[in-house]
Amino acid sequence: MQRPKRKNPVLRTRLPTLPPAARSRVALGLTAAAALGRFELQQCRDCGTVQYPPREACQKCLSVVLDWKAQPTEGELLAQTVLHHSNDLFFRERLPWRLGLVKLACGPTVVSHLHEEIKNPPMKVRIRAMLDRAGQAVIAALPDKENCDMADDRQLREFTCDPKHRKVLVTDGKTALGQALIKELVSAKTEIVWVGYAEPWKKFAGFDELEKIPQVTLMPLDVTDSKNVRELAAEIAGKVDIVVNNAEVHRSFGIGNRQGVETARAEMDVNYFGLLRLAQEFGPAMRSRGADGSSSAVAWVNLLSIYALANFPPHGTFSASKAAAHSLAQCLRAEMRPAGVRVVNVFPGPIDDEWNQLLPPPKVAPAALAEAIVGALREGIEDVYPGDVAQEWLARWRDNPKALERELSA
Amino acid sequence: MLAAPVTVPYVRYSIRAAHWWLARAFDSLLKKSNLSKDEIDGLTVSSFTLAPDTAIGLTQHLGLSPRWLDHVPLGGASAVVALRRAARAVQAGDADIVACIGGDTNHVDSFRLTLANFSQFARDAVYPYGAGGPNASFAFLTAHYMRVHGARREDFGKLCVAQRANALKFPSALFKKPLTMEQYLAARPIAEPLHLFDCVMPCAGAEGFLVLSEKRAQALRLPFARLKATIERHNAFPSDPVQMRAGWALDRDDLYGQAGVEPKAIDFVETYDDYPVISLMQLEDLGFCSKGDGPAFVRKHSFTCEGSFPLNTSGGQLSVGQAGAAGGFLGMVEAIRQLTGEAGERQVKGAKFGLVSGFGMINYDRGLGSGAAILAAPKA
């Protein structure tokens, strides 16, 4: 894909529309898996038959115990069509649109969006479930090979949040994660990376290296300062396509090991109110640009923590602030969805930094976390659990949240 | 017996509700048969846009007190199925005269809303993919048929062009201009390989007919057609990965057995033709040619009323318009006209046996309901 031309400010900005978003409750199982980047279909616990479209009862044995399970992604394209007409505004503005009918190796036949390299049935394809602009899962057929490029695919780019040719704000450039993110974004061909840094009177480690990167522009930003956030938004909110809010305060201890509320308040002020301030100032402008050409506003990334799911008492107040931020991020997600702007929540396990000094490995290296975040944008994933600890906690939490609570308090 | 074929002339858009169209159809049946409301004691209703009402609500709306009532929401299979239900009711004495009506309105935006909420499977697994509606679903079936059986666009075009010639002799048809193969081939693409003239046009309209005993029809001096055989089947061949056949292929021997005739005895055929590929599938499954020989069969016949193998003699939905559930009734009503000698300049000479086929409800990736009926002229 060529870098998009500068926009003529006199022409209208295309307003956001969404693909059809209505789904039955049972069909949201596909969305729940796709949000994590997984492809799952219902499978009958009694007879093993794989079901699609989603059902309330097994089409073979009528069992009502249908589990969402990971399925092989191989399939064969049986037929394709190119739509030149659509009854829906979102697609009408994006015609022609290619679709395929794919027979899955696991049984069902599915209707799917097609990657541009998929042509002329019969053809082996690999399918995946992705979130579309409405945030609902759809199935896409891709070439049967590794590392398929979706950034330049006209149709699939509509469903991902690829930073290529886009303008990104990283709210904190001072941390190891912030600097890893910037490097990762630059190598993903991000056009501009605005990098926030608090306390601009102090030079931080790595400042000089960042200044040398041509795509990077350093901007003073203190997310606890409403006026500062508003001023920055006035300057760049109308141009930002992706916000990566990685600003956080992390102190250890829970309730009994510390006097007073000042530390907890500092955590809340950055981790919770910081998100609220940014969302209030940057959200409206981004919502208005949800369909602004091929490099529209697409995503809002929140650095949360796996401790947002269940409180980790040795880091009790930090956990609480991240749980609050998680809840607010769900609100932000609901408010951004009508504009097609995806809110990506990142739930890392302990990051390998100074504030997790006492925790044993495995810990997530900042570079690995940055790679996971940019990967999620590229793949169109909404909930990211990077690292072994996060994956393990997620599995334990999904299995039995009460058990996890007891285990964490041991 | 089937009698009193009526069509409420179609319009592209209507500001009336479905109730208006169904009322017109019922009233036309009364006028055509000289019956009063009270003499019709059975009713079947087929409509997509009647919601939130169903057949029972329509009885109060129209002031009817039938002793037998059925709602047949089976899309393009509705007319065949309604006929089957009604014939059994008359045979069993549950009703003396059953009015079978089907019709829909079409507001400027109602087709989109019908599509978006057509079925749970469509809403979950088809509509979010480009919202192409049935055009996209039939594009897959057409593309697959072309690839596997070697059909060309000209083969589908031949049916469309022939049906348009038939429609020019049917006053209620919405399409009034001749169609040439050049125009067919040059039409704009809708959902490749489907182009404009492969797709039915949604519209408003209604159709109806009466089902009653031969004795009663004679007493009323109503010209009638005889019901010789019917079949219906739903969700046939569910494990076929893509639809290439439907229930007819399972039940056709039963159909011809009931009627005591062979396919070659049929004088004209009314297929369900929302897209031409479906007509070819029906001709194959109903035994007029073998599976995959549809394209060769098309190249052999003319399909016009006066030519060889008269097909969709009133123009079919492709040239008359698709008035929702009335689409399934169009061929049935036309077949009654043909067999009662009411088809005017479309009359197939010496028509004794007609076959009517129905196909309905693209619930997900295929049409689920299929049915067929063989009708005969009274003296056949």
C-alpha cells in the first residue's frame, strides 16, 4: 500500500459507519475467541460434531452441551463472489468487496471475507476469526502460509488496526516499555510517533536516542495535569490514529504495609484518572475520524495488568487501580465502538522492571511486551495477555475466579 | 382442484402494508369466483411483511371466520406447501373451499430490513459479510455451478431472455421492455458472476388461488385444474458442502409416480426462478435432464410459450418481479391459467400437464425448502 496522500481539508471527512453488528447471544462465542486472537467453533461434547453457524443444539445428536473449542484453520475455497452492490452503508462505501464460501477441514462450510491473494477456487486457504469494525467476529480466508500481510490488504485493513502509515501517541516515553514500543512502532512503518514525557525539565535516560529517530516527536505530557492533557489534545487529537496509553505508576504493597492514601492516590491519579483525562480530551476527535480514509483513527491501547482481573495482595493498591482502569476501559470501548475505534486492553503479567524486583521469573521483557502490543494492533486483537504468567492467570481465572482469589491470598 | 387464479398487479414500491395486498388478493378471489366471504371456509396465508401479524390476525383484519386456517411462512416453497395443506383439508372435509394467498408489500427500505433479520443464521453468519443478501448467496451457487458443470453466462442469459419474451405477453409483469442477449451480457455486475438481469427485483404484489373439490368447482361453474401429485422436502442433503441439489432429487420418483406420468409428458414447467441457476438445478433434479447437463439442456430448447420446453410462461420472477412470498405463487397461479385456458397469448397449445416447482428460504448458505406439484387440465 502506498502512503496515503495528504488530505484535502475542504473535502468531507467520511463519517464512521459500521458493518452489521447484530448477533445472537450464542454467536458471541465467536467474538469472545476472536477478541483473544483465537479461532473457536462450537463442538458437541457428546458426539464431537463441529457446528457453524452457532447453534443452541447439536445438529447431529441434539445435545445442548456445545463447547467453544479451538479448531483447525485449514479449509478449501469452493466459490467466490465480488459484491458490486450492498444493502449496508459500511460496505456500500467500500465496494467492490470479495467474499468466499469455504469448506472447513473440521466440517462446516463458512461464508468469509477474502484476502486479496485468494483467487480462483478450488484453493487451499487458512481461515481466522477477526473482529470487524463493529467489534464483532467475522471469518476471513487468508493464503495458506505463515506471516500473511494484512496491513496492505484493502479489505482486511478495514478490520485490523495496523500502525503502518498511521500516527500514534505513546503517552510515556520514559519507561523501558515506552522506548521499546517506539522502536517497535517505527519498524512497523508508523508515520509519526508522538511521545509524551512528564517533567520536561528533566532529561531522562534514552531521551537523546529518541530525539534522533526522525518519526519521533517528543511532547511534554503529564496525564495527572488536566490542563496539560487538554492542550496537547488541542494540538494533535485531530491527527492521532492510535493512542497507546502506557503511563502508569506502580508501587508495591497492599493495605497494611503503608500509612495513608497518598501512594494509592498517585496510582489512581495516573492509572485511572490519567486514562479518564486522556479519553475525555482525545476520544471525541478520534471518534469523528473513525472512517477517515485508509489511515483513519483505529485504536486505543490501555496498558493494564493481569492484576486487574484478580487482586494480587502484595501489589494490592496497584491491582485496584488497574481494576478501576479496566472497568473504565470497558466504558471507553462502548463509547468508541460506534465509531469503529477499537479499545485494546493489554493485561501483562509482571514486567521485568524495577517495581517487580521481588517477583520471581518468568517476567515479561519490555521488548516482548511492545512486540505483543504492536502484534495485537496488526492482527486486530482486542484483549492481549502477553507472557506466560498472564496466560496462566487468565486460564486460572476463566476456569474458576474464586479459586484464583484463594490461591493469590495464600 | 385448483381454481380462480388471481394476481394483484405488482408495483416496485408501495406505501401500503402487506394486509392491503393480501386483502386485494382475497377480494380478487371472491370476484373471480362469485363467492361471498362466508363461503370460503379455509385460508392459508404466506407473507414476510405481515409481521407482527400472522394468518390469524389477518382473519380479524379482513372480517373472516374460517373453520380452517394455516400460516405458511416458507418463502418460495409456500405455494406448493399451501396447496398440499389445503388439498388435504378439502379431502378430509375440514374445509370446503380454501383460499391460498401470498403477498408482500415493499417499502423503500423494507427489503434491507427483511434481509438483516431474515434468520438467526443469516444475521450471525451471512449478513455481516458485505450485506449482499440473496445476491451474494446465489453468486456462490452460480459460481460453483459454472465451475463444476461448465455453464456459461450465455446459458443463464438464454433463460432470462426467453422469460422476458414471455413476460411481454403478461400484463402484470413489471418489466415491459424486450431483453436481448447483448443487453444481458453487458449489464452491470451485482455480485459476480451475477449481473443485473440475473437478479430478481423486489416489489410489492400478491397472488392467490382456490382449492376445492371437483364437485364444488363444477357446481360453481369454475374452470379448474386438477392436482395430480405433490412433494415437499426441507433441508435435504444437509452435508453437501455447497448446494447443487435440493429435495426434488430425493422425491421426484414419488412425484411422477403419484401423477402416473413421465417427465416427457409435461407440457410446461414453472420453476422458482429468483436466480437462473436455481432453474437449472430444478430442471436437473426434476429429471428433465441429468445432473450437470443443465447447460446442454438450455442450449437445446427455446423456453418460450410457443417454442420448445415452455418455461416460466408468465415471465417468472426475473421478469415479473419478486413480490416476497407471492414469488412462490407466481408459477402456481400461471399454471392454473395455462390449464384452464386463461393464459391468452401466452397459452401453451394443448397444454395438459404442467409442473410447478417451489424453492424457499435461504436460511444460511442454501435454500432449505423444496416442493413441486403436477397439475393437469380437467380432461387430461
